[in-house]
Amino acid sequence: MNLRVMSFNIRYPEPADGLHSWENRREFVADLIRSEAPDVAGLQEPVMEQLQFLDHALPEYARFGVGRYANEEEKFTAVYYRRDSVEILESAAFWLSQTPDVPASSSWRIHKPYAVNWARMRHVSGWEFSLFNTHFPYKSIQAEARLHAAELLRDRGVAAGETVILTGDFNSLAGSEVHRILLAQFRDARDEAENPGGPAGTVHGFTGEALARRVDWILVRGPLSVNSFQTLIARREALYPSDHFPILAELRFDTSRQTPPPTALESPATPT
């Protein structure tokens, strides 16, 4: 059975965006999600105003995930999932910090809390998997924080079970040390796809021209094969749905793939 997975930084409502303000983009974002019909979609940067609009516009989807302050304020790493193909067995959140299970905690010079929302889910085929959705800090002084965040996410992902998917805006380049830390236990869906579609870069700043920055990834672990991978370029005249291109992987539950035996991890689950 196949599972369609999207990762999409939808850009928060910024009045200075002018033509690309949320009011102008919101129908486009909803239409794009609806037309691509992912079974699960990890979103980065939405605030409650955007989530309320998408809840109404996409009734075929439910969502889970708390905001960065464990309430409805500020940005979320929310996950939408199709009501007719996926159900949640359990869900929770943790934070990119030295005390990840303390809500709204922050460490390593991260200026605001960053939450990771995750759930154990069951596909209608009966397959169970865990999905983690994240957004890493972006500032240059937070390079070490991104390394700690990658170690924490890697360890939590490995502990979640055999079949695991990571979605997110990692604010790090593919091939960077952050990428390598995660690839010690996960596989990059774009790298694994036979003929990935669209540009490698995912950031375009509302220009439609991909910068040489592939910071949005879908990573997988366990008995999953990649049928296809697309960086989605969509526009309506001069309007783009976000300053990032969304990415979409179609995965296949593949019993021929065996998860490699666990190896010694470089860092504990809760870095100090």
C-alpha cells in the first residue's frame, strides 16, 4: 500500500509580503494540499489564524500538534492527515532542548521554543508508522543547536519503532553535518527516488527560482520504499503559495526492506 507524505513550510502571515500576504495565498495553499491529496502533511510556520482557515477549507483532513509554547500562540509544526486513510493511535510533542519533555523549553542559544509534534499512526492497510514533524532554528549563531536538535530527533525517531518518517524545514543544507547525523539512521526520500521531480532547492523567496538550498526534507526509516518524489512548483500568475516549495513523497510499505540493527548512537536521547 502507498502513503503520500508532504512537507510544507507555508510561511507565517507577514504583512510586508504584499502580493504574497496570507490573505492572497490561503486559498492557493488549501487548493494545493487538496489537489495533491497527501495522506499526511507536516506543516511548518502556521499560526492559529492559518490553521483555522485550513481546518475549514480541508474538512477531509484532521490535524494534531501543539504550538511552540504548548498553547495556541505563535507558530506550530502541525500535521494534517486524511480522515479516510489514516488514524492516530497516540500523539505527543517534545521540544528541541536539553529538557525536551518540558513544554516550551529552550536550550543551546535557541531564541524561542521549537516543538516537534509526532504521532504513531495506522494506515487503512493496517500498517503502523510514526511521523515526526519539525522546524529547526535558523539563525547563524544556532549552528551548534541544530546539531543537538538533529541528535535528539534521530534518537527519538529510532526509539519510536520500526517504521518512521521525519518531515520538516531543517534550516540546514542537504549534505551538511545536520543531514549526516540524521542519515546515520534514516534515508533521504529524494536521494532514494529514482527520478525526483522538480528542483533540488526548496527555498525561492516568492520568486519561483529555487535557491541552492535544499532545507526541507522527508526522511524515512524501516520497510518503506520511495515510489516517487516531487518538489512542487505551483503558481497563479505572479502568486506563489509560499516562499518554500512544498515537497511530496509517495512511499510504499515494502516488507522486503529490513531495518538495519541498531547501532551505537553518538549522543544520548536527551543531550546535555
